[in-house]
Amino acid sequence: MYKVEQASASQLTAWQSHLGSLEGPTAFLEPAWLEVLGQAYPCQTALFVARNSDDRICAGALVYHHARRHRILYSTPFGVTAQNADAGQALLAELGNYAERHNIAASDLTTGSAPIGGSETRHWTRTSFMLDLGQDHEAFWSSLPSKARNTIRKAQKQDLAIEIGPEELGAWYEVYANQCLAKRLTIHNARYFELLFEHFGDDAVLITASRGGKVIAGMVFLIGKPFAHYLFNASRPEALPMGVNSLLMQEFADLARGRGVARIELGESRAGSGVYDFKKKQMGGDEIAMHHIDLFPEARPARASLNERLHYAARFVWPLLPPLAKRYNLRKLKALHRLI
């Protein structure tokens, strides 16, 4: 028999201790996400924990939803974990009750690469990859596909300055926002990234490449155990032919290995996309299945309001704006759909 409850602020220390007892806790289970998401967006966050008869925590979930419109209950990636199937089922049942109390019509909960026994995972069109960092730099280098090694050698011949740290966050964010605008992608606001570095400290890593004093590419990672997460990448168009992204990935691999990390989880991407090919063909990552759970598979979110439809349409208008208008509005941009 399991007792499932929404954890209070005073119980976060117990949850943190529970994470330390797990063999494979991921950084997406850290309670710091509650602060990052709750402060960056108009969303309601919650940590649910399941305890057994001995009052030991044996399952948990970090979830969030829009504070006003609700609609969909999300978990952070890898954000649902359970030590056994019964605890997992009790946790999911309470999450379903929570969603119903808040008039939430659908959910997207993910256990990452480890499914919860007895739960039906829905068909998902994206997969992730794990990149093995090897025992040392030489082992990692030899494990890379020849194409990746050639690309990195090419990048090393460029006049690039590699910086590690949040000092270039503002310059990188402009690159990131412009790339998202051009590709019509959801944009996180600048505050989201600031909070990421505030709450995760040295475990949040920004690696940038500059040329002529201008940031042309950068990647954001989150270090955890037993693997780190590759969160974001953004590059100016001129950076891609230089092979800068492969060089940045190698730089982080060396840094993470020195921090005791054995692998990098490269994030979900759709087969056939450029990002997918970079992870699979360029870096040689091992593809892993990702497990997503919808508590209400037959439910459909209510019809979007006029305001929501206008916001959705706006994402296709931004790329058409003149550069001056884009710069003026960068500070006001908000994510239009999923928060993470």
C-alpha cells in the first residue's frame, strides 16, 4: 500500500536524499526545476511523492501546467520515476486525480528511457541518444565516426575562441532567439536561462564559440549523474560549415568526463531531422527509446481560445519582422507552447 501526496517545501530535503540513493538519478528530477519553471513562466509546478508503509519514498514526479489555461499536465523530461511497478501505478493514479481536480484534459508524462511497469506508453515519434564519453580523451576521440573527427579538425583550424561559463549568456541568447525565429520554433524567454544558471550553479554549463569577438555558436548542458543532458544549441548560419557544433560537443565531453560523468543524453529528436542526423551520424550516439504516458488517452484538450490561436499564429509572423523590430521584442518573447 502506497501513500501519494504533493510534497511541501519542507519535504524537498527528503526528496533530495531519495535522489542520492538512486542508482541513476537524472538532473531532471532535481527540485530546482520547480523554481526555474515557476519563476520563468505563468505555470503551476508540483512534486508528487509515493511512500511505502515504512514511510520511505519509492516514487515521484515533477510536473507542471499553465497556471491559467491548464489544458495539459507535463512532467520534466525523465521526470517520473518509480522503484517498482506498484508504486508507479499509485503515483500515476494520484497524478490523474490531480489533473481532474484542475480540469486538465490531457497529459504528457515521461519516464525517460526507463518505463514504469504496467503502464502503457503511447506511440512517440521521437527518440533520444546516449553518447559514451569513454575513459579519456583519446578513447572518446577514437570512438567518434571519422566524419566527426574530420569536422572537429576543420573547426580547430578556424580562428575560434571557446568560452565555458554563463558570461556570454546574453550574446548567445540573441543567437538562440534569432535561430528560433528563423525556424519558427518555440522560444524560451531570457529569464528561463538566467534561472537555470542561478538554481543549478556549476551543473548548468554554457559553452560558446566566438570569432572576431562575436559569439557564433553555443550549447547549454546540465550535468547530473549518471549522465549529463544536452539541452540547447544555437548557431549563426556561418558557424555550421565550420563544424563548430561538433567541436563544442567534444569540449563538453572532456569537461563532463572530468566531473565524473560517463555519458551525455542528447535529447529527443525526430528521425530524419537535421538534429537527429547530427546526434546519430555525426556524433555516433546510441539511439534509445523514450517512454511517454498520457493519463487520458481518449481525452482531447478544449478548443483553443482566440487569444491562444493568435499567439500561435504570431510565431509564424516573427521571422517576417524587420531586424529592428525583432531586437526590440526579444526581451518580451515568451514560450508559446511547452515550457521545456
